[in-house]
Amino acid sequence: MKILIVTDAYFPQVNGVVRTLNETGKKLEAMGHEVEYLNPQLFFTVPMPKYNEIRLSVNVWPRVSHLIKKINPSAIHIATEGPLGFMARRYCLKNNLKFTTSFHTRFDKYMKLYLPWVPEKLSQKFLSNFHNKAEKILVTTESMKKELIQIGVDESKMVVWTRGADHGSFKNPKKINLEYKRPIWIYVGRVAIEKNIRAFLNLKLEGTKLLVGKGPDIEKLKKEFPDAHFLGEKTNGELASYFTSSDVFVFPSKTDTFAIVICESLSCGTPVAAFPVPGPKDIFKDSEINCLDEDLEKSAMKALKVEREKCLEYSKNFTWDKTAEIFINNISPN
């Protein structure tokens, strides 16, 4: 089957959406399917206001329709609600083509942080209208499914689509000597307001705080928290080495829909501290390594006592094979 995945998030971005689509595509190809990506690399792009790392495609119509016709896919999956996703959806509806979508990001919550004057109900209405025309809507967790029902997304169309972490260097990470005072508390992800990073940086913890990633808030936070170490972006083997060489991964976000990075941390044997919100609570459930707490400092101290071997064992529950299997079982061929 020839599958077209339409996404506004693509390389060189480093985030959960890109990781999910790339790893799923690899597994689908291993199954014998042909996978094409309609992505921003095929268009002229401009930086997103207030978030220059993300680039938005412009002048996408009618080029989107030409590319879809040229690719002539057996099935179309629209992964994002950006310019490419919106135009691909328009093309499918105009030509009576079936398509599926996936829900990766709570843009309604992001809008509230970046553009607080925009009514939240308006962005929620946009999201529900966007996805409800799909044959199936792939969502990250049961908790997210419940939240989306509340904003009007069709419950009957939603399918829980899990994530993996068992790829490349995360399988056998190489430990390195981090010459910092222990314990080492690490944050990995975008350095941006929606990640709630100050909740981590404000914790009164002995040891050293490391931050891996880049984003629009990095310079501001460097000045505000001079004792923290901002290491920039790390990928693949280098990132896995930082995970496995740290004592606890602290994940302060309350807006993520899954958090693949948690699974990656566990696959390196590193316990996780986080709030009991959608994503983390769906990953850990009632496992013995669940250290979630409304008090992030308490969560961090609990995580420090977790055995690394138990994290490694638990991480085996999350595979990209399972992710690809759910995807292909819910695709809608035309």
C-alpha cells in the first residue's frame, strides 16, 4: 500500500511528532508498504512568530493538490493542523477522499499561553472541526481521549495510538562521565513556555540541573537561572548518553499529549519525575516505578530511589512495532 503522511512538523525539527512519524514510517516500510511524506521541505517556509525553530509553509495551494495527485496514494494520513494539513484536508473533502488524522499537540492550550486574547473555545472548535471529518482520529492516550471528548472531538472515531522508544542508540546507550555534582537532574525537550520549565528550575534540589534542548526561552532562562547548565540540542547517541549518565529525568510539562521523551529516558534506565497529567499518568499507570506527584519536588525525590533496572524493564512496554501496527490497522484506503 502507498501511504501518504501529511505533516507540518518535519526535519530538521526535533520533537515527538517528527520522531513518531519517522519511526512509524520506518516500521511501515519494513512491513512492505511505501511511505511518502508531504512536508515543509517541499515548500517555501517562514519562521513561526515567537517560535523561529518552527517553520510554516506558505503558498501551499494549489501545490498541495498537485503533489497529492502526483503521489497518487492508496491512503492519506493528515498528522498536523497546520497549513499543509489544512490544505490536504480541503483537497480530500473536495474530492471525496477518505483520510485519517492524528492528534499530537494541544494547540488550544498553547494558544492560551502565546495568544491569551484568543478565546480558548474558538481554538477548541477549530480542532474538533478539523478532526471530526476524518474516518479515524489517532490519539495518544485514554486520558487525552477523554479531554478531547470535552472539546467536541467525536468519541466514536478516536483510537488510542501508543508510542515507542526502542530505536537506535536508545537500545544500548553509552555512559559518559558527567563532571557535575550529584545527583544530576536532567530536563530534555523544547525550552519554551508551554513546557513549564520554571517548575523544574525553581526546585530546591541538591546536585546539578542540566537542560538539553533549544527554544525561544533559552536566553531568558540562562540569565534567570545561572546555576543551571544549558547544554543545547543533543540527538540520538549523544542524547541517550546524557540520559543514562544522569540520575533523574524531570519532566515538568502539563501540556504534552504523550511525552515520548519519558519512554526514552526509561529505556536508558533513568527514572522520571513528573506531574500526574495526561501523558505521564498514562505511561506509568499503576506501575511500581510511578513517582508522579502534584508536588514536583516530592516526585523528584521519589524517583531518585527507583532502581534503574526496573525502568529498563518497564520501557519494553513501548515499541514502535506496536505503534505501526495500530496505525496500519486504522488507515482508510480509498
